[in-house]
Amino acid sequence: MLDTDILSEFFRGNEKVIARVNEYLKVYGFINLSIITYYEILNGLLYKDAKKQITKFEIFITLNNVIPLTLNMAKSAANIQAELRKRGSEIGHTDTLIAGIAISSGLQLITNNTAHFKRIKGLEIANWTK
């Protein structure tokens, strides 16, 4: 499942990320992303009034899989957030929601934000920018 920062790199033309996405697509046929990532990307594009990029992004979305937020995923994210708060190492609500979705879906999270996500037990992460 692609994190927001990786998807942003893809749309910015990062050659390493594009190559990894293309390799993945050859095997699986579609990319997974969370509804939180959809929200974050669309919010940024709307803020910038980037009409052409919005159209490109919406076409990309129709070709791939947006994973919705379920009660089980929200509960997983709440448990993650509570544990991180107890340890004094919070990473923010949207990131914990993304992690909860990835864990509940049994998916590896592809992110460049490994410093945040490595704090979460049970979350498998990889970085496609390196």
C-alpha cells in the first residue's frame, strides 16, 4: 500500500518510484492506497487549484484500489495511537490511520517516512525512493 509521500513522488516524476510502481503493476495489476492517502493528495491538489493534476489523479484512482476505512481499521489505528502516546512518540492521526489500514489489510506500507512508521509494531514497511 502506497503512503502519501510515495504517491506524491510518483506524480512528481521520481524515476526510482515510477520504476518500482511499474514493476509492481506488472505483477499485481493495480496499486493499493488508503482512503486517507486519497484525501491527503486530493486536499493538496484542491488547495493549489491544480485542475490538470486533479484530473490525472482521479484517472489514476479509477485504475487502482482505494482501501476504505472500516471500524476494525479505525480500532487498530486507535490502539496504535494510544500506544504511541503512552511511549511519548506520537506520529499524527493520519499516519496512524494509514498504519491501521495497512496492518488490518495485511499489506506492506511503502513510505519514505520510515522514521515515523518504524515505531509501529506489526507494520511492515519498505521505501521505494532508495
